Amino acid sequence: MSLILLGLGGCSVFDQIDEVDQSILQAEAVSAPEDSKFSGGDCQVFFQGLAAGEALDRFFEKGKCGNEAPYRVSALGGDNPVQLGPEAKLNCAMTTQLQRYFADVVQPQAMRYLGQPVVKVRVAASYSCRRRNGSRRGKFSEHAFMNAMDISSFTLKDGRTLTVKRDWRGVSRDARFMKKINREACKYFTTVLGPGGDKYHQDHFHFDLAKHGRKGTYRVCK
């Protein structure tokens, strides 16, 4: 286990989101073969000062869940850093895409609609060894592979907190902010679910990097 605690500052190093190959991100997100270890030092988002957290030992349970190179992520950096509470257990690809999404979408839209940045988000779920939507059968959730994160609320610089459940509906600035960042998230994640989708996501946003379709380029955005 190694500790990665770096200063969080500077702009996002990613300029053109359309040039990012989602299939590569998905390959980084899944478990690597035992003869090809993916170590904590391989996740550049930490060493570029754009995320803070801890590299954990490889972790697997119940023969299906876990990841070759997990991280406990405490913050995402950029011009306006964001604390994660509680800390999230994620893989490198998911951490990288979350940092890009917050730096390039969430914070600019928070300034546009709310006049101030987001300083903290409530992590409703990260790693969890379970199947989709808590079902006893069917496919495992991307949460089981540290390849997903759910967000239920956003705390602003002035201390005010917006919740997905309360502030999604309507035409207020808060609601427009929520809908805008939900819509833009599909440029960064392959699965985006929220109150506009199914009954399981009425009080939070779900983001993951699941592989959809034969080539892994299809996205599910609701």
C-alpha cells in the first residue's frame, strides 16, 4: 500500500475530450492479468497533482469483485479542488475521468449557474460487491469493479448544499445546473443515470465506465 497525497491545483491536462479512446479507459478499468501488474505508480492523475488519495493493495472478494489496482480517493483537483465525502474506492480510469469531468464541466457550470464553485460532493456509493440495482441475479454492477461512483449532493463554496433528489426538478438555476452537468457527463462516462432515467436513480447520479456494445463505444445516458 502506498500513499499518494499531492497538492491539488492547476488546470486539467486534458483539452480535447473527443480524442480520448474509451476502449483504452475501459481496459485500464478492469482487472489486469497477474503477470501484468498495474501498480499505484501507473495512475498519472495522482502524480500530476490532479487527485489525492491512497493506492491500495490489489483486492478481490467472492471470486468476482475487486480490482488489480484500487485507490482510495479523497479529492479531485484542478483550479477548484473538490473533496469527496466519504472517500471513494475507485480504479485509475474512473478517477481520471471524474477529475476531467469536474474540472471541465461541473466547476465551469457551477460558476455559470450558481456563481461559485463546488467544494465537496457526497459519495452515495463507490465500491460495493453487488449486482446491478441490488438484484440477487443478473450482471454485476460496475461498483463491484471500482468502476463506478454515485453522487447525491454538491456543497458550494458558501456552504449551501444542493441535493439531486430535491434540486433536480423545476427550472431554477439549481435545477438547470443539475440537468446540465448530468447531460454533459455522457461525454466522459459510458453510463450516466439520474432522476431522468429509471426508478433506481431518483436521488443520485450514477457514473461508470462499463463496456457497452461489441466495440465498447456505445453509451447509456438517462
